[in-house]
Amino acid sequence: MCEKQHDAIVLSNVNVFYSGEKKVKNINLNIEKNKITAFVGPSGCGKSSVLNVINAINCDYQNCTFDGEICIASKTPMKGVRRLNKVQLRRTVGTIFQMPQPFPLSIRKNIEFPLKHHGIGDKHVRYQKMQTALEKVGLWNDVKSRLDDSALALSGGQQQRLCIARALALEPEILLLDEPCSALDPYSSKAIEELLIELKKEISIIVVTHNLAQAKRIADNCCVFWTEDEVGYLAERGEAHTLFSAPTTAVSREYLTGLIS
């Protein structure tokens, strides 16, 4: 179990491998409950790899494995991929990707499908969960009269909010977002940022972002990733306002001030 009640996730000595080759090394990190934690750093430094082993996304393909230990909330610690109950894991941990990924189905079925998959057979319960999730993301009033229209007809920002609603319908404890605003216009990005700030009252959030201004706006805590000999590692972590104003490592200082990228 996680050592401290205020920890949502604890990673201990986690290394990530692709085809047996180490690509991320020695990650020791506590993610606080009901906080937004931003992962920042250049491309290829392991931010998304760490995010995805938490939810075992990479472990389904790309010949990806990890060692060390990942503890999620009150669940049994995970040591490598063999001990994972992925159905329960992905109900506990929702994941949002860089590009909106609505199913090529109706708006209604986008949210009903995962609910059915996780054993919620009562259609009235599914409808209520769908409405609640869409209300949380500020989409209900926009779509309540056209729930049977294709989700692909929504705008990019609406599609991303629908994907967040789809994850929230399962009532996860943790939400992982991999550059959720990079494909969106500034107005839609602002809506997503405001949504995440509101959602942290209920769940714990990790956001991977290349947008340092965004991380500064929304994050409570920040982790700076870097590479050494093509292997990613955690260079520094701390409260976001402290890290941005007074980073303690040369890498963090130069990256956060724009001297290197």
C-alpha cells in the first residue's frame, strides 16, 4: 500500500525498458492526492513512458516492461506487468491522449460502452452516470439534445472533453493526461485547464506538457525530466511555484528559463 495517506501514486526504483533496453531509469516519485502534477521536459526524456506504465498502456505493445514498484492509491503494489489486474487498474486510472480519441460511435455510446464493459448493466444507471460526467466537463447542455449523433461531429475541444467525460464516468481516482491541449486552439485549451483545476477537488491528476506556461498556470507540483546517454530520468521535482521561481539543478534552471530545450 502507499506509504502516506496523501499519496495517490508512489513509484519506487522504477526503470522502463523497450525490447530489453533501458529507456527510463531510477524513478522515485510520490504523486499527491487531489493535486495536479505536471511532467515537463524535452521530447524523448521519458515523461510519457512513465505516465503509460502507471496505467500499463505501453505494456500491451512495443515490447515494453518495467521493474521496480508502482503503488496506486490503496491497491496492491505492482511489480512488473504480470501482476496487474488491468480491468480494475484502468477503472481506477483514466488516461487521456494528445489527440482526442472518441470512438466512431454516437456521443451516448462513447460513454455507455466502457460502463457496459465494466459491468454496469442497468441502462438508467448508465444514463445518470453519463449525464453526470458530461455535466462535469461542461458538455451536457451542448449535447443533451443530440446524444445519438456521431461523436466525430464534435469540435476538437468538445471531443477532448467527451474523452475526459468517458473516463470520469467510471469514477476513477486518478486521471493521466498526455499533452491533452497540444492539438487544441487557445480557447479550448483554456476550457480544459479550467476543467482540470475543478476536477482536482475529486481526483488526482498528472499532466504531461511541453507548454511551460500551462504547467505554471495549473500545476501544484512539477517534475522536470531529462536525458543522459539517451536514458530518461527525473532531474528535479517540487512545488510548481518554487520550482519555477528557484530551481535547484542546472538542467531545471536552464530548461525552465528557456536557455535549453
